Amino acid sequence: MENWLFIGGFASLDLVNTKRDRWSATPRETLTTPASITRWADAQGFGPHAFCAGDRELEEVRQFREALYALVMSPKGPARSVDIDLINQHACSLPGALLQKAPREQGGVVTRPAVGSVSNLLTVLAHEFIWMVGEYGTGKVKECEHERCGLVFVDASRGMKRRWCSMRRCGNRAKVQRHAQKGQPAQIQE
């Protein structure tokens, strides 16, 4: 299952979104094999160079992803030190892997370095995540409000009123659901 959605606004949040239906008793995992890490990185634009990954790297990526999720969506109290340490460990492992923005005259597009290993991928994602937290804080990271979604994204909208991961996806579902409910006869409670 490689039904990846790149709507988080940052690659690190898109990695968080590789675990779907977090609300469910059985969440869907889209990073199902070690090879899926390479395919995700390629689809995300991290270079055409494939790298080898094994079961250990797959588990490492999943732990990294869950640390990211915990840091941006922790509903209770302060962030856990173990999650902060994991992100910092990866950020420190390869100095100079920061992402750069292209000059405005070139469209201001964020360029991403090609990564040659899972370790380098996690380092680049850690740097990006740290930059995102510094720029936006974790308060602007939201979870889609649709009852069956749970994807995360940065809300950069005016007034911070974005509710859906995507209007096309969940916003439309909610509108259809509301419209259908309007046509239903009122339920009489006894």
C-alpha cells in the first residue's frame, strides 16, 4: 500500500502522514517494507539515487516518524525528552545537510539534497523539522478535523482557520456529509 499523500507542507510531516488512520484501532501503515522507504524518498523528491534499507532501517524510520508525531501532536503536557533526543541525534549526525531555498528569481523553490542512505534521509528530515518548529512552532501544526482522517499539516492560512488536510479530500467529504444530514428527517429521542 503506497497511497502516500504529500500535503503536510513539509517532508517531515509527510513522513508522519505515512501512518494513516491513527484514530482507528488498526492504523494503516504505508511504509510496509524496507524498499518502500526508498520509494517514498524518491516520490518526495530526495534524489534519484536508490539506497538499500533493511528491516532495522524500516524500524528506525518508523520510530523517527512516531517521535515527530509525538512532538507536534502531543495532547498532554510537555514533549518527551526521548523524542527530542532522537530528532537531535539525527540532526547532529551529518552537519551541512540543511535544506536551502532557491533565490526568488528562480521561483523560491526549496531544493532537497540527494540522500544516499536512510541515515542521511533522517538527518535531512530532522534538519527540516527543526527549521519548521523554529519558523512556525508546533502550534501551527494541525491534525485534519475529519473524523476519519488524522493527517497533519502546517496551517499557514490567514487567521489559522484551516480545518482539513485538503478541501478536495476531507473538506469535500465533510460538506457532503453535512448536506446529507440536512436532508434526513429529525430523529425523535425517547
